[in-house]
Amino acid sequence: MSLPDPAALLADAGRVRDALAAAGWSADALDDLLGATARTHLDRDELAPLLRRTRGGGPLATLARLFMVGTAVEDHEAAAAGVPRSWLLPDGRAQVRLQPVRHGGVEVLCPHDPGRVATGVDPEQVLGVGAASLTLAAATPRDVVGSALDLGAGCGVQALLADDHARRTVATDSNPRATAYVRLAAALNGVELDARTGDLLEPVAGERFDLVVSNPPFVVGPGRRYTYRDSGLGGDEVCRRLVQRVPAHLAPGGLAVLLVNWLHLEGEDGDERVRSWFEGTGCDGWVVQRELAAPEDYVTSWLRDTDEGPRFDALYEPWLDALAGVEAVAFGVLAMREGGTGRVVLDEVDQPVASTWGEQVRAHFAARDLLDGDLCDGDLCDGDPLDARLRLREDVRLHQVARRTDDGWVADGQLLRQEAGLRWSGGVDAYGATLLAGCDGTRPLGDLLAVLAGSAGLSDGEAAAQVLPVVRRMVEQGFLLG
């Protein structure tokens, strides 16, 4: 498969942008045209449903066939839609694909190479936006910052999203084709991105950023087969190196959000392994584990992405052999904050989460500050937890389960659940629910506990001993805010 040269398409990118605007190209318009399941059909290489929906003609249908479905159109159709000949192959197909991405109220357009598993994936291919990219986007805080770095930019989706809330955005990648795609993406979206080519953090030596995001080549494999996923370093070494080196590029109080794999080896605590990466960094850490896969499942999953068919069996055995001694491979989001106490929290998040939860990254570290300050439970704490004024997060809901009795319905259980973010849930008794309902940010915790103690027939000390650990856990999980 011959890959296009994205740098050669840059000269006419403005004409394509105008053509898309004139045709009314948008994620909503394409959903109406192709159907809401279009991405699923494309991922499965099921083109017939999309060709049927675009056979009526018109500029938008022509552009959809060219840049999303990937089929040829007649020269006069492309010309009528405003597509320059430089963007087409001799057979009438588009050289690249264009993927509209909506995230958190922002819509961006991501150009990428056309290859799919069904037609073959090239080692230097620049992919579109997949599950990993969306996971990172979901976990990225979106408050306004002065500078942002997208490390391992690929097609540039993280840089494009960061541009909406960063005054300056730098995107780096070791693959020169990827940085060329970032420049093309900037032109198509009408934004300015500083795209640089180089390995890991080399292109930004000596620079610091308020926000660093990275979807690096984190896959644990036997070598370097695909540039976009394989670092060529053994095991999870690339992730360890990033955690060690990123802090030198964080501005005071800056945040980094990375996608990582880490290994659970025989005779070793995998959680302690990832915690050890933070040693000497001067950063607080939060690791959100989303998956834990057996080696067989891990290898199968990645081979399905690239090497289905005859190559699958040939590649499976050597890859699995390379994971000898590995009990499981963990995947998750790793967040770092410059400064702090240097402690690392690891949470296993198995539940479905919201499509955006980046605000909880900054909230997590704020909660850590609160727990180390006013809600500290050690002997050397300066603050008094009973003076803390806490408020219940707006999206928290109380769900009750009741059973019928002769006297009517009696509550059997109560469950607190977050409607947004990581969507934590947990049981709470009637007294705890009453206390949380009173947390509106205006009254000290001690006053609320005194009322609760009176209704439960407890002393203030007994109420505090029973309730404060629960309050601290509610703060850790973001139910209560300072």
C-alpha cells in the first residue's frame, strides 16, 4: 500500500476547507446523511450501507464518499464539490480520509491515512481517531491554560482539542508523516499549531507547559512493527521513561495526562511497579486503571487491530513468547501534578464513565490537598476536620431500594451515584445520607455532626469517629468538594 504525502496536500488545504464549508460538512450533517452507525460500518469495512445512503449525489454526498467511505467518484463530481485534483488519486479516490470528531462541545476535523485492517495497515501509517484517542480526550482537563503539549500527536486530535483552551499548543511526534498531518489538520481547522518532529521529549528540550497530554506508543510487544503503537523499547519501559521525564517539562502546578500500559510480572506487585515510576519526580500521581488483560487476550486484541487474516497465526506465538513471565497487562490513564507531596493514588475504575471526565483530574488533586489539610487524620495535622465546609457535588443522586411491609414501603438500601465524571457509586446509611444532604458549603462539618449525633443518640465524639472516615472517602471519590 502506497501512503500519501500529507505535506504535498498542504498547498490546497484551504480550497478543501472552503469546499467542506460550502457543502455544509459537519458531524451532525454527516450523521443525517450516513446514519448514526456510520463509524461502526466503516470499522467493520461494511461499505454497502454507506454507498446506498450517498447515491443521491450532491456535494456533501460526494465529499462523504471521498473522505469518509473512501470510494472513487467521477472527475466532474469532485470538481462540482470543489475538491482540487491534487487531493485525488488517478482512479478518483481521495488521497486521505477526513474524520469529524465531536468532544465536549468542540468539533474538529482530523485528516489521516486511508488504510484499514481489511486492506492492510502500513508500518508508518497515521491512524484516525480510535478508542485510545477518545479515552485520552475524555480524561484531559479543559480549563484555560497558557501552553499545552501533545506528545506523540499522530493525526493531531489532542492538539486540535487543546487549541480550544490553550493560548499556545505544541505537537510532537517521532514520525515526520504524523507532524505533516498535524500541519494539514491545522490548515483544515483554521488554527495555528506548532508541529515538531523528534523522539519523545527531544523536540521541546528546555521548555515547560501548563498541560501535557500523550497517547504514546505504549503497546507492550516483541519489537517495533508499527510506528504509531510500538516504541521499540522492552516491556513498559517507554511509559516509565515518560513518567520520569515529563515533570521536567511541567510549569509550576502543571498537569500531565498520559495513556499507559504497565506490567504485572510473576512475583511482583504490578500496582507498586507503576507507583515506583513516580520516585524522584516531585509530582503527585493518580493512576486510573481501566483494563487488566491476560497476555493471551492482550495479544489477540492488538493483532485484531492490524493483522487479522493470514498473518495472525504467524505473529501470535512470538508475541506471546515475548510476554513470558507476564501475568497481566494493565491499561489506564496516568495523571501527574507538578509539586505536592509525591504520593500516588491508584484507582480501579471498572464502571462505565462519562464521555468527558477531565475536570475530575484537577478535582482529584484538589481533594488530595483537602485531605492533607483540613481533613487530615494524622497526629501532626494543623487543621481541624470539624471546621471544614464541604458541599455535595451537583450531579450526585441518592437511589433508594424499598420493600413493602404491612406498614407500607420501608427503605432496604440506599446508593449514592455520580451522574457525570467517573460515575462512582457506593452505599450509604440513612444517617450518612442526611449528613451529605446538609453539605451545602455554608456550615462546618462539626455542626452537621452535632445534629446527626443528637438524632442517632451518639456523643459528638462517637459520631465523628464513625462518620469522618466515610467523609474522607466521599472526598477521595469526588462526592464532596471543599
